[in-house]
Amino acid sequence: MYELYPYYTNDGSVGLFSPEADDIYHSTYGALTEAYEKFVLPADFEKYFSKNNQIKILDICFGIGYNTKSFLNYFLEKILEEKISKKNMYIETIDTDNITCNDKIYTDNVNCENSLHESMEKTNFSNKNEKSDIKIREHDSVENKKIKIFIKAIDTDKNLAFLSPFFVTGKKIRRKEKINFHQDKIEKMLQKQNGKKLPKKRLKDETNIILLEKIIENHPEILEDAEIQQILYAKKYRRYFDRYLRGLFKFYKFEKGKYTPLSRLKAYLHNIYYRYISKRQKKALNTLKLLDFNFDLKIEDARKILSADDNIYNFVFLDAFTPAKCPCLWTVDFFRLLYSHLDEDGMILTYSNAANVRSAFIEAGFFVGKIYNDAAGKFMGTIAVKNKSLIKNELSEYDLGLLKTKAGIFYRDENLTGQNEAIIAAHEKEVETSARISSSKFIKQWKRVKS
Ligand SMILES: C[S@@+](CC[C@H](N)C(=O)[O-])C[C@H]1O[C@@H](n2cnc3c(N)ncnc32)[C@H](O)[C@@H]1O
């Protein structure tokens, strides 16, 4: 049976360990916090959405989706509300069969519409009533369109991707959490963070519900997937999954398909429906109506998917295991492929500070900068862009010096089909035979000159 190795990280979100990669998927510092600090905040989405009403994001190594979920959550909390309050949203045709008004379920359109009119007046929406539809149009000088979001997410592990909406966040952390794998290793890593108490971080309910909706829409086979059911309902994993989301999954699996359009009204009043479709889900579905949200989840090697993809992205999240474990996604050849998929004002974000990652980006044609983490007060991660003016923190003289050492020798994968082991072996050989100085020698020399 497929095994998960979950534990709670320091911000109350679930982190995973991979025995095959002998690596953690997420920082013990806080899986969700890390996604915010390394991917979402440096992207400056507020600035982006002040000028744009559509976005294309590529999430490479989606895993259990923290980067996509953090983006969505940030978008719903910080950007959508702002856009609505500035009245530059365009809400088109709300099907009154499917909505609740003032927290009540209406079975006839007249009452529902009346109630909706009242609530819209309160929120300053103007409206136009047309039979059973309600049209709300806010004409504004900036834009009057729905916001278009397109996210392409790629991972080779189907189980992780399908389970992504179910993981709990914001859990109260028990310092002495018992886990039955690498207890010492994980505990040590968790203790290292103990000095810094992180605030608990939670995702809005809508974020996970919207993600589940989209995954089911994209991959209906999830409802019949025996492995997913096994993991979701296994006793040993129960505390890592959200009960409500599991209930919703059950509803989709056993109930939703039975409701034909004809029986919809009846079904709407049905007990089971009440039990599973709560206010939370209706809120999520109504939020979805404000967006044109396309989520394209691919379960494949990212190199293969991107080689056959013709999208141009505004943001790329690159969250592969470290270069020494998974070099195939850090090679100069893969970065050249990314170059051809990045918008002229686009940005690639990654947590890696490695000299060979930065030199590979430069070799592939990018300008490279560093990500400054305000909370930690230090540089953590790298951005790669085509438009140099997007870089806030340039590489220092020291960083550039490191790129010229053996540590700056990048990985290669000319045909984009190499196995990690072969890429590592070829890289080791190149480092061994290189005439460059070692990074340790460079660092010593640097310290001497500086002192
Ligand atoms: C560090 S984890 C990513 C964590 C993830 N962003 C999250 O929020 O959970 C690395 C991921 O890379 C995936 N992976 C490994 N090799 C890959 C490849 N060649 N193409 C796509 N995904 C890959 C693994 O399945 C794993 O989920």
C-alpha cells in the first residue's frame, strides 16, 4: 500500500517526508508559511493584479499543493475582496436555483431574488432582474471582466496531488508528536525551529473546497480511485485530513451523480444534501462564480509536460527536491525550456540559493536576483526574470564570485530525458575534471580579503 510520512510542522500545517528521496517535502519551519514566504509574498501579486485581470501560473512539483493553495488563499483574502470593494468586478448570471440568500435556502426564484436584491443593496451592487436570472453589472473605468486564473500544476505523484485539498492546516502543535518514521531526525529539525514561535497559519475553507471542485472536474477518476479512498479513511492518517472535506468527498462520490437536472429541486431539499453541502461549500461555489478559474493538473514528468505545452506563464513556482536529489529539474536545459514559457515580464520563483542553480539560470538567458525574507531577515531563494527591472535584490559580488567556483557548475540534461542518477554522475565527472577553484577555497580567500 502507498505510504505517507506526515507530521505537523511548526505552523500547524502538515509536512511530509520522502524515504526515497531521503528528503523532506516541506520545511519543518512551517510548510504553509514557507509557501507564503518563498513563493507568494516575493511574487507581489497585489502589484500584479493592480494592472492585470488575468494570470497564468505554472506550479512545478505541486506535491500537496501548498504553493497553489497559498496563492489562491492570498488571492481570495487580499485581492478578490479589494477588487469587489473597488467595484470593478463583473458578475454575470447567477443561477438562483443554486444559491442561498441571507443564509436561507430558497426553493422559488421570486423570494430568493427579492432577498438577493436586499443583500446586494447592502453591498452596493446595482442589479437587473431578468426572469430567473440575476445580472449584476458594475461598469468601472478600469476593467469590467471576470478575473481569469489559469494554473497548470505538475507532479509525478498522483496520490499527493489528489489528496492535496484534504490536508489540515492551523492545527495546535503538540511538541511531542509521535511519528513512526525518522522520529529523531524530524524531531531534531522541529526543535531547531523551537526558538522561533511561528503563528499558526490556516487556509480559508474556500481554498481547499475550490481546489477539490477543480480536481474532480479535471480528474473525475479520483472518485473511483481505490488508493485515495484507502489513504483518506486509514485510521493512522485520520488526524492529518480535514473531516469536513472527507465528508464532501463522500458526498461527491455517492450522492452527487444521482441528481439529474429534473430531480434537482427535490434533491436540493434532500437530507443528505443538507448534511454534506454546508454553507462553507456554497460560499466557495459562489466565490468560484466570480472567477474564470481553470486548473490543469498533470500527473507526469514536468519536462515532458512542458515540452508539449505552448502556454506562456506570468509566474512559475519551482519547488523540486534539492538539486543534489532531483537534478533533472534544475538543469540548464530545463531552464532553457522554462525560458521559452515565461512572459517577458514573468518571474520564476524558487527556494534554492544554490550557486549551480543560479549559474544555470544565467546560462539559460535569465537575469537572476535573490529573494529577501522579511520575517527571517535574510535572503532565501532565487528569482529568475527576463525583465531586469523586476529584480529588487541583485546578486552580490560574493554571490557572483561563488558562481565561478566548482559550486557554480550546473547540471546538464541535453535531451530532457536523463535519469537523475545519470545526470548526477555526469555532473560529478565535470566537477572533478574542472580547473575552477573549489567553493571552500573561494570562501576562505573572500574572508581573508574582507578582513
Ligand atoms: C519538494 S516536493 C514539492 C512540495 C510541494 N510544492 C508541496 O506543496 O507539497 C517535490 C515534488 O516533486 C515531485 N517530482 C519529482 N520529480 C518530478 C518530475 N520529474 N516532474 C514533476 N514532479 C516531480 C515529487 O513527487 C514531489 O511531490
